[in-house]
Amino acid sequence: QVQLVESGGGSVQAGGSLRLSCAASGIISSIRDMGWYRQAPGKEREFVARISRPGATTYTDSAKGRFTISRDNAKTTVSLQMNSLKPDDTAVYFCYADRNSRTFWGQGTQVTVSS
């Protein structure tokens, strides 16, 4: 099993920044992709960003140029730097990790952006 714990959510005004972090523990060997999804009220969970074990990154279009995903050298912590935040970014952000064809999820952290 892999346990994921997110931190760094909160409230910010439009144009502000937040940094989310997610630490993996448990059986962390062979974790491959790590990344973030988000879910706004009344909407489906949607992909935000991912980073592969070698460091290749992928972003949803709305995150490109504003969000940066990174991973520590031990490959067990993933961070999401979010700049130029918009009210549309308001959601619960979930960290995930892929290991041995299974996806593990964190409990989520709330991000609220006010106009």
C-alpha cells in the first residue's frame, strides 16, 4: 500500500499563489507517475498535472504557464506550484501515485480562490 498526504491548500485572492505538496509513504518502491487531479463542486474530477519517474511533465491546458509540478530526488514527494490563480481553480486537489498498475489517492486539500 501507498499512503499519500497532501498539504498546502488554503484560500487566496485571484492572482495569488499556492504551493501544494504530497508525501508518499508505505511501500514506495517502484512508484512511477505522480500527479494531481482536482474536483470542483458539482463537477467531475479532472486531471491537472503529472510527472513521471524520470521527470517528464504533462499539464492540462488551463494549467500550462501557471502551474509547475516537481518531484524530489527520492521520488516520493510531489509538489504543485500554482501561480496566477483564478476563481475557476477553486476545487479540492487530490494527489495520486501509480505503482504496479494501481493508483493510490490522497485525501484531498481544498484550494479556494476568491475574486
